[in-house]
Amino acid sequence: MNQASDQPSHEAGAPGPYQRLGITPEASFDEVQNAKQARLDALGNDPQARALIEGAYDAVLMDRLKERQQGKVSSAALNASQREAARPTATAPSRPALPALPSLPRLPAGRFSPPRFTLPQVELAEGRERWFPLAADGLLLALLVLAPSASPELLLALATGVGVINLQRRNGRFLAAVGWSFALLSLGLVLGALLLSVLPSGLPLGLPLNPLQLQALPALVVLLIGALLIA
């Protein structure tokens, strides 16, 4: 931008708009405004002088507008771009580093083997495993037959407990002992129910047995046999 474009509107030898404002053609828009205000403040209430400053300010703006319409980049805009590029960029505040989470301990790699169902071995018990069920279940059978007031349910529960203890001693597996004892009890009750269904209702069999005692009798025998043979 040169001052020749500003001269036609002024007399020869008169200061141009940039000289009146005391700025250079490279001045930014803010500098132009500040120069205009500073000149107006310095002139006071002189209307003619203030009009000259206002006219110089308008002439500078019109000059900038013409350059923009012609596709020219004004020196002020170029200088502003250079100052912006030279200005150090503000870096974003870095986030504080989070503490690392403690690593979880590794569990030992073990293989889980599901329990397998195996059929028990049939073998007659020896020693204590033979005499314990014989004595205990024999006593329970005697109470069932000879004591009419004895509760069949209680006697069956005690016989089942004897079977669990003896089977656990023989094979060392408590859950297996419980399972086989309840299986033997169920089988004995089924056999007792079948026995009741085939016997005449009034047949005493020479023994003072009621229907519940008669149904419990096969269950006691089956529990005794299982405790002696299942290994």
C-alpha cells in the first residue's frame, strides 16, 4: 500500500491520512483506532481539526476496503499474520499421571477335574467294618420286631446313619457314603411297599408288626447288606 492513492483527495503538499493519524501503512486496525482516538483527545473541541482526523480515519478504512476488494493482502494483515505465527503457542496443561494400579496376584494354574461316578466294588467287610453294622443294625432289627412302640422312622434314620459311617470308613468318601446309604434306604422302602401290596391285609406273620414296621423291615435289611458289601 502506498500513499499515492491517498493524494487525490488532498491538496499538494498536504499530509495524507496516515500522516495525519501518525501511523504507517502497516498499522493494524487496533492501532488505527487508537491513533484516531489519541489525535481527537489531543485536539480538544476544535471542530475543523477533529473533522480532518475523522476524514483521515475514513480514508484509511476506504483504502483498506479497496485493497480487500481487489484481492490484495494488505501489509497490515500480512504483518499481523507474521506476528501471530511468531507468537509461541500455548501448550495445553498436561494431566497429572495417574498412579499405576497394582497387579493382581496370579492364581496357581490348577486343573479342575469334575467328580466321576463309579460303581462301587462288592466286597465283604472285615474286622471293625463288619462287626459294627452287624451289631448296630442287629439291635435296630430287634427293636423293630420286638418293640411295637418303637418308631419305624427313627429306626430307619439310625440305620441310615450306621450305613453312612461304615461306608465312609471303607472307601474314605463321605458324599459317596451318604449317596449310597440313601439309595439303599429308598430301595428298601420300595421293597417294603411291594411286600405290603402282595401280603394279605390280615396276615400277622406270627409277629406283632403293624404295616409301617413291616415296610421298614426290608429297608433295615437292605441297609445292613449294603454296609457289609459296598467297598
